[in-house]
Amino acid sequence: MKKTFGFCMLSVLLACTAFSAQAGGYDYDKKHEIAISFGAMSNSNWIDLYEDITVAGLVEFGDDSFMGPLSVEYFYHPKSWLGVGGIFVYGNKSQDFSFRGENVKAGEFSNSYLTLMPSVKLDWLRKKNFGMYSKLGLGATLRMEHTDYDKATDEDRNDNTVHVNYQISLLGLEAGSPTVRGFVELGIGEQGIGQIGLRYKF
């Protein structure tokens, strides 16, 4: 798993560096960019799904509520094709639960995730109103779990953990004006397997 992840990151980095050296583009003076996006099926979502499956024989869930992954990112461009910066991702999930066979709500379980990843963005096709890019991020997630029991005799539970997280966006497409662009991305990681958002360059 670790070898596969490392190989993917190295392959994307080398390929994008080669593309950037020969990609046609335009000479623009935008050094900064900020973006906001929504994604689907983040790493944290997959972890939640796995945990639900592992306790399915003991607990039943209902009334699920999801938020995110919601991302905010910033990049500075020392070169027109190279952006260095960071990505912040927020996610939240809550659901009621009952112990199997009791058919009575036992409480509410919630997870919140805060992720910060130093990142690199490689713009390997640069046009005035259109662009294609790839993005790599590696950082950490603070995962905050809270269990709120309905019975006063049961003690509520909090569990905070930190783990390594990442984002590999193999293909990003952006279109609009030189300053404001909408974008879509496909990849894997804490921002999701797909995301859609808005980017502002200045």
C-alpha cells in the first residue's frame, strides 16, 4: 500500500514536470490563487463506512447527516506553472444509533475531521480561459469522535486521534476568465474522488 502510494505520487510528479516544460500557455502575472470546493467520498468517508460495517452486528444506525468534504486552498506561484501552498479540509458526520434487537434509540454518534496539507499544484496546460493541472498534498487529519448516550447512566465518550492524510488529484480542469474560474477535479484522498469548486487568481 505504501509502495503503491509512493509510486503514484512520484509518477504524477515526474509526468507533470515534463508536461509543464513543454505546455503551451500565456504569460500572466497572477501570483496567488484561492479556491473553495465540495467533494465526495473522501478518505474519512471511507473510514466511516468501514467502521459502520465492523459494528453492524451489534449496532444499527439511522438518521444520517453528512457535511463535506469542504475544502479551502491557497497557492503561491513562483513560476506560472508551479504553485506551492496548502489545503484545509473540513468534514462532519452524525447519526443516531441503537443496539441491535432493542429498537430504541440509544444515542447519537458524530465525527468531525480537520485536515491540513502542504501541497503542490502543477499547471501543465495554461490558456487564457482554460487550464489543466494536477495536484499533490500530504498532511494530517485531526479526527474528533463524540458519542452522546441518551441514558443518563451511560457516560458520553470523546476520542480524538491524528493520522496522516493526502490528496492526489490526477486531473483538474478549470475554465472561466483569467481571474475567476470554475473547476472540477478527479483523484483520490481527503478532498474526495471528485470535487467541484470556484477559484480566484490575483
